[in-house]
Amino acid sequence: MQPRQQIYRLMPNTASASKRLRQTKVRQARNKATKTSMRTQVKKVLSLASEGNVEQAEVEYKLAAKRLDQAGCKGVIHKNAAGRQKSRLQRAIKAAKN
């Protein structure tokens, strides 16, 4: 059984445990939305760069960098992981220019 599935199968015994369960569900949904929008934006940049549409890729990169930084600050992903992703996107755009 995976950890995410365990959360919904548990029945909290105390009031504080039930509150933690509610908070976890809300945070999980928020993190999932942040991560999904971040991944979508990264994929847009990579697809535009591979097609050779450099100008549009640079415009989309700015939004992708913002999403990555937000996810890094919120702790959805590690800050270094966000920086690494941004670096890789920049390299992809630079390679598409040449």
C-alpha cells in the first residue's frame, strides 16, 4: 500500500489527529496543483525549444521560472531542484538558438 492511500484509510482517534488529517488533505491538494502547473509550464518550454520557436520559448520560460521559484519557496520541491530545472531549460533554449 502506498503512503498516499494510507492517509485516507486511517481513522483518527483524537480531535487533533482529525484536524491534522484535514490539514494534510488541503495541503496535498494545494501542492498537487502547484506541481502540476509547474510541470505543464516546463513541458511547454521544452516543446517550444525542440520545435525551434525560440522567441516563444523565452516568453514561456519566464513564467516557468516563476512557477519553479514559487514551488521551491513553498517547499513543494527543493530550492536546488528548482534552480537545476531552470538551468536545464535555459540550456535547451540556448541549444535551440544555435
